[in-house]
Amino acid sequence: MNTTNYEYMLAIAEEGTILAAAERLHISQSALSQALAKEEQEAGGSLFERSRGKKITVTPLGELYLRTAAEMLRIKKETYAMIERMSHNTAETIRIGICNQAYSTISDTILTRLKKRFPDLNIFFYKTDSSQSLTLLKNGSVDLAILAAVKLRDNVLETARLYQEHLVLAISEGYTINSKDPLLKQLAGIPFIYPGSDTFMNTLIPEEMKPERLNHPSIYRSGDAEEILRMVENGYGAGLIPAQLVSSEHTYTVIELEHIPYYDIMIAMPKYSRNKANLTQVFREISTIQV
């Protein structure tokens, strides 16, 4: 789990200058500057504002990035601690690869149900994008996969649908949408947050909403649905998010789109897996959860 650049960006924010951060990290200033440039390119904007005195301040985009970076470091620390405990624990462990949007929606319910039904099992969630879940499942990196799919047909997998999902358009507070004017024309004037090009959600973007068709004033890229939602909540513009992630107390505008595909959140396991005594029972227990 490589989080080096997250550590670098947090050091810059804490030290206030690239030079001081580089000295603390024991790397060259140029190496740190290159890491910063890479992160800003992937984030789609500046993480820090530079003043003439070389003192830096964190931008709104940077604040969002740094919160995510700190959370990723926390997850890494907890994950490695869990791995250490598992290595000294003879209890059976079930590794569940789960897509980000399902993790936000049902992971707590799954964990509560499994702990009650299988109190001696160690349950470990591995968050990933749906585009990677089947690979992890088939190469044995995880025992079960919970993923998003439009159609999932695979002769070596047993599958069950947990719930149906679709994307809605979320628009930050402060951007006005007039129902009398064409939506696409109005979206062209709003900054847009797109999912990463290698993600499952990217495959669901309607052709007419792709960046090459709309001349947005700014375009951001985000790794997962939760991050897109956080950016919308923080005023960055518009983005497509799973309907299940919309809070009942949201302040952003939500628009249901026509002709956008529905997809399923599914659970999958190898049909002929015999390496875990309780795996089939866990699969069946999760498949009964209602959302």
C-alpha cells in the first residue's frame, strides 16, 4: 500500500515550505517538488498556493486532498495492525473485496450481521474499484467480492444481487439549474468532477456528458464515488454519484437523468472454492441483506 506521496503532501502542509518539508523527509527539494507536481496533475488543480516568500497555504482542493490523505494513512495503519494480529491468530479469516460505493452503503450492516452469525471469524474488508474486484477474486487475493456490474456472467463464479443502483447528477450549492433550458447546455458552464478513466463508474458516463463533448470551465478527476460526493459538497461543481450515497439532508441539487443505465451491486465467490470452511455460509448470509 504505497502512501508515500500522501505523507509528502501532509509534510508540506505541516512545515509550510517545500524546503522545510524536504529536510524533514530527508529527500531533495526537487524530488518533493516533482511529487507535488504529480499529485496536482492527478487532482486537476493546485493543492497549495505559493507566495513570494515561498511560504505556502493550502487551497480548498488541497484541504480535501489532505483530509483524504490523512484518512488513507489511518486506514493503512489500521490495516497493517490487523494483518499483524491476523498473523498471530488461528481463527479463520474471510477477506472481502468491496467496491467503494458499496463500502459506504452496506459494510457496517455486513460486519454487524457476520459478527453476530460467525463470532469467531475475522472479517477483513479490502476497498477497491469494481474494475479490479474480479481480478483480485480470481487470483485469490480476496475470498469474496462485492462489486458493481451491469451484467456479470462468469461460469466459474457464484453470484447474487444485493441491490440495484443508478447514477444521479449532483450539483454543488450555488450553481443554479433552470428547468426551462437544456441541461447539457447549462452543464457546459459548470466545473465537472469525472471518475477516473480506469474505474467502473467511468463506463457509465453518457456519451453526451463526456468531457470532450462539454466545454466545462474546469475538469477534475476523482478515484471513487465518495470523493466525488465530497467535492460536490465542498462546492467544486457537478458530478455523477450513486443514488444510495445521497444524504437525506443534502444541500446540493440532485437531478435524475434519463437514459442512464441501472446496474447491480453483487456479491461473487468462486464456485469451487474449498479453502475456507465458512465461505459459502458467509456468502449466503451477505446475499440475504436488504438495502
